[in-house]
Amino acid sequence: MIIESGVALTQEIHDGPFETWTGHGIWPAWEGMKTYSLHGKTLARIDLDKNLEVVWEYQRQSGLVQNAIAKGLPKTKLTGIPFRMEMSGFARLETSLPLIGDIGQIWPIIASLTADVLGIELEFMSAPQEAPEGKEMRDWIVENVKPVSRQAMMDGIRSVGL
């Protein structure tokens, strides 16, 4: 599962130039660039915009988004809601899943459930950003979290046999 949230340009994950399942990434792949595929994967997007789920529902119920694209019709007028660019690619991906809410409130739930399934005890749990604990956590992250080395990450993954 890929969870989209808290990153810039998340539409590039599911509708970008390096993703081959939706078709955009075939050209970079031909040129030998690194690409990836969402085939067989679930894409969950955490978003505050309730319209993302509305658009997702329209597509599931009637194929409205794909039909609008195929006919070159304006999606905003057909749906009656403000329409962001990444909504159409996300809604059309069969395995997408919209999670509407604040990442600071949704992510701890996902992390907790995942930890339970994996039998891992979490050392700490994040808090909503607007809570005092969330503000303290932001400050801690700024002071303590440093950029990751891709090589170190790959070496660590290989060392555990993944």
C-alpha cells in the first residue's frame, strides 16, 4: 500500500511521469529511467478536502470522471464541485482509497493498527498538530530529524533480507 499525504505534488505518484500502470511512465522506462507501477497496489490518500471522496464516489458509481475526460468535458461543471488536477487520476485508479481528515489524526490510527498486526510496540504516538503535544512534536522533528541517506536505507533493507 502506498499512502499519499504530507508530500508535495502527490499526484505525481499516481499520475506522474514515472508511473507505468497508468501509462505515463512508459516513455521514461524506454529511456532507461527508474520507474514504478501501481499495478496490484492500493493507493490511499489522506486529504482534508471532502470533495476528493465525492469525486471518488462519482467515478465508482457512474464512471463520471473517466467519461468527462474521454469527452473533453469540464469536470467542475459536471460534478458541481471545485476540482483539483490530481483528483481525476486518483479517482480513476481502481485501487485508490480516499481517507478524509487531518494527517495528524488519521496517521496515528493507521500506524497503531499496523503495529498491532505486526506485533510491534510503538515507542511514542503522534498527536494532532493543533494540540500542545502536536506542536511539541513538530519542534522535536525540526530539531532532530535529518535527511536520510538512500544508500544507508537500501543497505538496511538488504541487511534484513527485504
